[in-house]
Amino acid sequence: MRIGLLTEGGYPYLSGDAGLWCDRLVRGLGQHEFDVYALSRAEHQEEAGWVELPPQVSRVRTAPLWTAEDDGVAYGRRARRRFAESYGELVTALCEGDPPDPASPPGAAAAAQADRFANALYGLAELARDEGGLVGALRSESAVRALERACRAPGALRTAREARVPELLAVAAHLERALRPLSLDWYGDEAEGDGGEGLGAVDLCHATSGGAAALPGLLARHFFDVPLLVTEYGVRLRTHYLSSGTGPSPAGSATAPSAEAAPAVRALVAAFHGRLAAEVYRQAACVTPGNTHARRWQERCGADRAKLRTVYPGMEASRFAEVGDSLDTADPHTLVWVGRVEPAKDLVSLLHAFAELRKEEPRTRLRIIGAPAGAEGQAYLGHCKVLAAQLFPDEADGPHAVGDNPVSFEEIGGPEAPTLAEAYAAGAVVVLSSVVEGFPVGLVEAMFCGRATVSTDVGAVVEVIGGTGLVVPPRNPRALAEACVALLRDPERRARLGAAARARALELFTVEQNVTAFHGIYLELVARAPARRFLFDDGDPRPFAVPAEACLPGHWTGPEARAAAGRVPGWAAGPPARDTSPIAATEGAR
């Protein structure tokens, strides 16, 4: 089977999202052939290079999302008209509201908007395929004027009508960056003489995220009817909403405006991403969220429940095996927190909870092990160190020093926590205090180590822990402290919960279960898709080249059976017959 693996800002680059997961998937499915189509997010990512690729990766094609030079394509009059019509329909679908119409069935207006957006998107893709890239056209004055007309049209959203020239230019620039994958030369097939290097030559497209990564898969589905599988361990639309509503856009995000952007920019760009996500979910043969939390988001954004199938992320369990087998090495008076230091982890609440806990268990220590995430994380770490010194002044060397404090701040690789496994082994209870969390990787790692856990009820925590740990409300230091005290005072309960947590993690969250699940999905999707090409290179069609009995032991697989497999039936000799019916003629004209 030939798989087109579609990534954005990840595999095969050394730095990026989901790179490790993709590498494990590709290496675990050595019986398949992979073509990797990678979109990079930044120049430094390309300069850093690729990971070492296994032999089943037959080719890699890359394209930058962070830059696009003007392709110099000059459209003629007919092409300009096609662009104006398609782009005008697309921006109209973004700007128009959803007025209630008593005569229309529920959801009719939303369905009409979705169809308009899809037709416009594929119209632009077909134009790019026929005439050349869209970069110049999307940056042209006519594109901005089309956007302005859509914003001023009757029935447009109020926020869209308020857009002025700077906002229109900002939205047009966002759309140009988001639509860059339409101009790529990835959409060829074997019949067009490109050596089978296009997406039309693969059996299945697997997009490792939504958004830009799934856009080439949409076009392969549109042009060649290639089935599309979409995996989202973090729902891209949710990430966009959070980044545009709570702070600056993530590094490398080409299409998410910051919270400081004008309301018209945020509303129109959000409308684009919402329409794109809905079309991806509609056209995908299967969507695999990483947990129920992501699944609910996908359903809310328009995904058909019948297409959704939860596949938990696969994690390497072997490096935690030694710790999981030796639970008696843990310090019974130590709590451990492991992760990236950033405000979303709410270490401030954890420190206040620890202050409450120390009133009941004064011998307890707290080890915070992790590196800060960027400049914001560095500032947050400094704030937490000052707070720790203030909460425990009698045990610190000074009011702003860490000193001999019951709270220690460390990083993986230090003398007391040289490895990640030893960090989890350092304490009897592992704590997760986040206020925002997707799939809690650190929690699963603690479960592999057989540790009892206390977690806040955010993201997929309840689904992951499954009753094998204690869960408390977020931003509630008192509840967090009481749960930790309960486990510290009951070593037998800690042991029971830790053993149950480890068994659950080994059953659900290993690399092996993840690879097995995707292998089954690949076979199922390809089995349901029509055969679009022959798998032989001598030019003769062989629709039944290998008989079904060839998989059975015995004389079915002997020399006679293999010789029969090499012969072409008489009815299949000669050129393939062509359907001359009116319907076939109509399809060919398309």
C-alpha cells in the first residue's frame, strides 16, 4: 500500500509538531510505502534538517508555508474571470451571516454556505492546476476589492461591515498564506507522466493534523478520489480559536491573528478556518481524534459522528519499565511535578496547595522538574521561584532566594534527575495542576512508572486516568492539597492506584496499539475505495493477476498457480473497453 503522509511543521523535520509520533508510525508499518508531503513553518526548521528516514519512505516533497515568492504567472482575461468568480464566492461565504428563514429547513443556510465555500475552494485549485500558481492573484488589488465587496454586501456580518482598509489588507494576507498549498505541484498522477510522484498515485492520504496539512489531501480527494484520513491529537481549529482569543499567535502560525488584531480580522479568519475544518471533516473517509475531548470539538465543528474513531497517541513504554517494576524506591514524603513550565500549568495554585499540605504533613517536599517554554515560561518560572521563597520564608536563605526550601526547581539532565524516568521515580505522588490541557502526556508517563497521581479535571485527564488516580477541580488549591494528603498518608492505596494506572497505560497508550490501530484503518479505507490503478509495470492490465487462493497454503500456491497468475484472461487482452454511454461522456467532459 502506498500512503501519502501529509504534515505541517513536523515530520520529517528535526523540530516540529508530532514528529516523534509520525516517525514511530512509519517505522512500525514497514510493510507499506510512504510518500511524505511536508509543509514547513519557518526557515530555521528547514535549516535544522530531517530525521533519519527508514527505507519505507520512498520520497519526500517539501514546501514552505512561511514564504512564497511571486510566481510571475500572468492570467489572461478568461483566467482572471475564473479567479474573480471563485475568490468572490469564497470571501462571500466567509462574510455572510446566517439569517433565520422560517421557510427553510434547519441548517439549510449553513449547508448552502458550506457548499459555496467548497465550490470556491476547488475552483481556485482547478485554476491553479490549469493556469499556474495563485500567489500573484491572491496578492492583487482585485482580491482586496472582492473582499471589500463581500464585506459591504447586504447580509454580511456586522464585524465584517466594520472592516476598513488595514483590516481588509490583513485578512487578504492571511488568506493568501492559508491558500498557498493550492499552488503546489503535488497534484499529479501516473497518467500525466510525472513518474507517479504526485498525490494522485497514492492509495491513501493521511493528514497528521487539520488545517494546512489536510488541504493537499482535500485536493487529492477532489482530483483523484483518493481517500483521506485525518488525525488530530490537538484540534487545529481549537488551537486557532485559543491563539486568537487569549494571546499572540503561536510561532510559525501563518494564519492565526493575535488577540490584539481588529475584531473584523479575527472574525473573518476564524470563519475561514471554521469553513475549512468543516469541509475537511465532510470529505474525510475517517477522522481519528486522540481522545474524547478532541472528539467533542470535532463534532461541534461539523464532523460526522459515524466517521470518528478514537486512536490514542502511542508512547514508548520501555524506558519507564524499570521504574514501574520498582515502586519501593520512591520517597514517601515527596511530591513530583514534571512538564514544561508555562502559565497554563498553573504552578502558582500548586505552590499554594503545597503550603496548605505542609500544615498537615510538614516533612513533605515538592520537586518541580521541567524547563521553561520560551520567554514567557522563563518569566513565569522566575515568578514561581519568588513565590516559593515567600510562602516558606523560614526555610529560605532570604526573602527572594530559594535556599534550603522544601520546593526545588530542577531540569531533566541534572544530578538528581538525569533522565525522565528517574524524575518520576523521585516521588511517591505525581501531581498535574494544569488549567488547560489537551492529551496529558506527562500523566501517561507517570502511569507507565506506576505512580499514583493527583490531577486537575481539564482536557482529556479523566479519560486518560480512568479511575486510577485522584482528580480535583482546576484552580482549587485546597482540593489539590487534600487529595495529596490522602495519598501521602495511605501507602497501600498509593500502591493499588499506581499498579492499576500502569496496567491501564500499557493497555491503551503504547506505540504498538497505536500502530496496530492505524494499520487496520488503512486496510479498511483502501478496501472500501475503488481500485484506481494497476500495480504492474509491463503495460498490460491484470485485474485478477493474483488469485484469492494464493494466500492459502498447499497446492494453491504452487508453480501452477503462480504461472496462472502471470497469464492474462482472454477477455482482458487488448486495450480496455471504453464506456460510450451519455453519462460516461458527461463525466469525461468534467
